[in-house]
Amino acid sequence: MSRKFKKGYFVRGQFVAEGSELDLELKRELKGIDEVRTASRTDLKKESDELQELGEALLTLRADLLARLDLPEKLADAVDDAKRITNFEGKRRQMQFIGKLMRKLDEATREAAREALNEQRSGSARDTLTLHEAEQTRAALIADDEAVQRWIARFPGTDTQQLRALVRQARKDAVPEKPGLAPRHGRAYREIFQLVRTQLGGEDAPSDNDAPEEHGDD
């Protein structure tokens, strides 16, 4: 005896009995559509979050790199405004506004922004390495005459008379005035750092206030 389906529904004028093959097929199709929609919503949320973060990162970008992006005027003004806002809630709302504007950017501009941020991060890493190398080199120059010779051989354009005079003065300053006192780091110590950092390819040599680990008197 054939099975009769008492419950069902109509699809495009056709009765579909619950539990029938057609019913099961339609439910599988519907489930697939729901999964696609869910995945689509997830992808959109992920993209929105990424663009929000990218917009926030623009606030940290150097002025020259930011100008190079040629952002739409409305977005550029919004970034400038966000930098001036100190109120937490106001800042949060402004960042949401920036995120909304970021979603209107074309992909080429978005990618240019990512590349600019990567360039800035790479430059910061190089600067940090240069600073560390400059500190280590300064210590070696003050500690060893052979290090001075190696430096002059590596950078023949160095003013050797100036370098040797700075090293002699730094060694003299490093001798404690009284037993038990810490070594004194004076101007010569800082000037050696500036000379070395400039030669190693750093950007503009830092001022005395920028040079790290300086605690002594002139």
C-alpha cells in the first residue's frame, strides 16, 4: 500500500508533501541558501572590521605618506579631525565615521594605504636597528683603539682627527671623579653617537635630547 502524505505545502502551485523526496530536496536547497547568506554576512562583517582598523591606522601614518595617498577630501578632513579629538566618545564616533568613509574607497586606494603603513613599519624597524648598532659601535670605539681603526677603514670619509678627539674626551669623562661613583657621560659621548648614527645611514642625527641612554652632565 502506497504511503499517503497528509501534510504539506504548495511551491509555485505544486503540492509538496512533508517527508517526500521533493520536500527533502527543497529543504536541502533552502539550507544551502541560508549557509551562503550567513557566509556572506560574515565576510561583509570581516571586511568592515578590517577597513575600520585600516582607517584607524591612518591616524598613525606620517604626514608625507598620508599626503601621498591622495585621499578624498572628506576622508582626509575626517582623519585630521580625529587626531584633534580627545573625548573618548567623540573619538569613537569619529572613528566609526572614518570606517564608513573607508568602505567607499576604491580597492587601489585601500591597497596604497596598506603599502604606506607597511613602508612606515619597515622604516621604523630599520631606524631601531640603526640605533642599536650606533650604541654598540660607540661603546666599542670608546673601549678599543682597534675599533677606531676599523671604523676609519670602513668609513674613510670620517674626520679622523675629530673622532679621535671625541673618543679621548669620552674616555676621560668616563673616569669617575671619586671611587664608587658611576661613570660620567658628557657631550663627547653624545657627539660620538650622532657621528656614528649619521655614518651608518640613519636619517637626521638626533639632538642631545633625542640620543638614548644619556644621563650624564656636560
